[in-house]
Amino acid sequence: MKNNEKLYPPQSISYEKESHFINRALKTLYVKGSEIELSKARLLLYHICRLVLKDGLELLGIEALKRI
């Protein structure tokens, strides 16, 4: 990278969209009451999404909340 190039956080928009999709999934893709394999897959999806959002926020200098 050259010294005169500026760094911009274009990923911040992507993380905003991703958090919106995760929120929609949480409201529609239930874990409780689903078949065990489906529940495991959904829990894994939510866990991975949480990690991705946490890492993205840390890149932007924001500390992610552990609990609300």
C-alpha cells in the first residue's frame, strides 16, 4: 500500500446489512421446538454470525457487548 492511499471502512455498511439479516433470522428461524439437527445448525449459524460481527466491530474500534 502506498503512503498516500487512504483507508476507508467500506465493510461497516456490510456489517450493518449483516446485522439486519441476522436480526430477521432470529425472529423467524426458531431454535426451540425445532428438530435437533436443525436446532444445532441454527445455533451454529448464530454463533458464527456473532463472531463475525464482533470481529468487524473490533476492526472499527468498537467493543461488542457480551450481553444486553
